[in-house]
Amino acid sequence: MQPKAVAKPLHSTLPVALRAALLGLLALAIVALQSAAALAKPESLAPLAEKISPSVVNITTSTLVEGRTGPRGIVPEGSPFEDFFREFRDRNEDGAPAPRRSSALGSGFVISEDGYVVTNNHVIEGADEITVEFFSGEELKAEVIGTDPNTDIALLKVEADAPLPFVSFGDSDNARVGDWVIAMGNPLGQGFSVSAGIVSARNRALSGTYDDYIQTDAAINRGNSGGPLFNMDGEVIGVNTAILSPNGGSIGIGFSMAANVVTRVVDQLQEFGETRRGWLGVRIQDVTDDVADAMGLEDATGALITDVPDGPAKDAGLATGDVILSFDGVEVADTRALVRQVGNSPVGATVRVMVLREGETQTFDVTLGRREDADADTPEAEETPDTPAEPEMSSMLGLTVTPLTDALREELAATDEIEGLAVTEVEEGSEAFEKGLRAGDIITEAGQEKITTIADLTARVDAAREAGRKSLLLLVRRAGDPRFVALTLDAE
């Protein structure tokens, strides 16, 4: 009879030396896992903060403002306080209130050992005196080298006896959502404060033409304006500029102007004392889905030209209704991308601009002008008279329109060159109303053809329906500013 087999634990069948080796490997694995867990914890930011703090500065500005005369007549005649208030009011010579000084706080950072300092324009705007305080406690007076209100950047200069500690700009395009960042500055006057967070979003636009903000949840408060936003390599990837807050304090939504925008501005301010941006000379709007449909375009991309005033684009042959598809070899996604690319281009450069015109692509060579010169030459709009005329009217597409007479042209401050139909009423709840059309607008084109009469507009509506279009593209001007609006055509 065969003996019954008995199962034994595996380790009992292994040699003693082998078991010892396996136990040793297991112990090493446990130690490795513990080390990995320790590395997963966020490291202290203290070494980085100590390294970059000497280059961050507090900025104090002082502005002399005229004294304001206090309210008069607040004490009734015969009051026992009448003499006291009269004496207080007349204390200054001739009763003139004394000027007073107003102070403001902000932040900044040194970008060169010879004393160039970057901050926000709104921190130093209108200031008579600017004082820069360093981490060491030393204070130096600063002069303004140049400012750029469009990006809210200012460049200052201080004179020091020795080379100053400074920081360098990093490539903000490499910043990813989720990357760690730290903000440094002078929040609420507390001085040299550090806060940490992550990149919450990229390519945010607030209100400016050249906006490219990094959004972060690192605490940014009043007084942080102009301070740096650092990556973990100690490079400046943004300049803290604004916050979104219902109460004036940080709620974790802060905005820093991207370093790649700031560096171009700083280079120009350092070289010229002012910015010099390229200028194409067109007014543009995004190509929306309904506009693309009305124009027979496959994709809603590019920038639609609404007007071509005197300037580089007009000299090169670009026209209203052209869709800019590429600029200097770079595909144009929308108007914001085009504006930024043009602004970053050198003044005087000749670039190739490809447009879509009447279903075909054409390329033009445009020599860019200077944006700042164009802004300075822009005339202000004339006042609009109060009394409108009441000419013949017709209603369609939710609009009541009338031919543009001389009386209406004068009322709407339209130049003699503008021809079209004046909008006298827009039906509330209509698509036209929802898309922003209002009484006083002037329709100059329909279906990319000029119109001057109601019959012209009716003909364009009929032609669009016959062509199977779902909408009709209108070129509308308001106070001289043009834009395209696509209105849906009701089936007959």
C-alpha cells in the first residue's frame, strides 16, 4: 500500500539560504515602496523661495493730488458750530484746500543685474514717485523706461551700487495645466509673501486685444499686481495682473500675463521706450457657423474682413468680405489668433496673406504698418443728432428698414460714402434682435453685394433662397464700425 502524499508549504521545501535570499528581496521591495511613497509627497518649496526671493521687489508709488473742497452749507446758519466749520474751511490761504499725497502698493521683479524691473502698468500709472524695496530692506527710487497699457506691462530702472540679483523668463508655452507654480509679491501690503498653486487654464482672454493669460489658483490679492509667477525651475512664466472675485479677495481664480507676451513687450520698451506692433489695417470678425453657411464655406475658420480703411491692407488690394485664411504662412484659426500674430510681427515687414474671395483663394503681399501710429490717427466719432427722420419703410427678417436718405445719414453720423438701408426697428425676440441688431444700424451689403434700396435687399433674399442657402449674410455698420451678421431665411 502506497503511503498517502501530504502537501507541505512551499517554503518548507526550499533550502535555508534560498529562503533567506527571498526574505531579503521582500524587505528591499518594501523599503523601495516606502521611498516611492515619500517621493510622491510634494517637496518643500523653501529652497526655491530662498533662491528667487532676492529678485522680487515691493513697489510703492506716491501721487500728488489736488485737495478737494469740502461740502458747503452743511451747518445751518446760527448753529453753534458755524464758526468752527468756517475756521476749518478757511484754514488754508484763500480757502484753497492743501494738496495731498496718495500712495499705492504693488509688486515687481528684477530681470537684469543692472536694475531693470518689470511690473504692471496700473501699479505705477500716474505716479510722481516710485520706490522699489528689495528683500534685503534696501529702498531705491525708480524711473519709468516705458509702459504698454495694452498688456498692462511697465518697465522700470533703478540705479544700484552693486549688481542686483535677478530672474529670467521661461517659455510660458511649455506651461501645462496642472503644473505647480508659485506667486510672489506684496499682497495687501504684507510684503514678500509666497503662495503656491497650479496652472488652472491656459490662453485666457479678459478684455484686451493681445491678452494671453495663464489662470492659476495660487493666491493673488491686491498688492500682488506686477509680481512674478514662477515655475518649479525658478523661471518667470507670467506676470500676476488680475483676479476674478466678487469680494476683492482671492477665491482661487487669478490671471498672469504669459511670459512670451511680456518678453516681447519688455524688449521693445528697453530698446525704444515704447511698443512697436505690426498693423495690417483691417477690421475683422470671427467666421461663425451661420456666417460660414451664408458664404458657402465648408469650415467656420479664418477671419472675415468687415472693413478696409486706408492702410497697408487696402494698398495691397484686400477688400471687405475677404476671409483671411493664413498670415505669413500660419493658418488663421480666428480673429484673436490673427490679431496677436500681426501684433507680434515687425513693423515694415512684408508678409504673404492668403484670403478666400468669391470661392477662390488669392494671395497678397502686405507691408505692415505700425499699430500705435494707426491708433493715434483714428478720428473720434461725431455726435448723433437727436431728431430722426421718418422715410418710407419695409419689414423683413425681423427688421424694419428704410433707404438711407441725407437726413438719416446726418442723424446716424454716417459719411457720404456709406450707402444702404437704415434699420428703424428690430422685432424683439427675433433672431436679428438676439444677434444684436438695433435701430440705427445701417445695412450696406446683403449676400456680399452692395444694396441701396429695399428692392435690392428683397432680391438678395430671393437669390439666397433660390441658391438653397439657409441664411443671408448682412454687412451692418453701427457708428461706422462694421460687422457681418447671418440671419436665417424662413422657408416660403
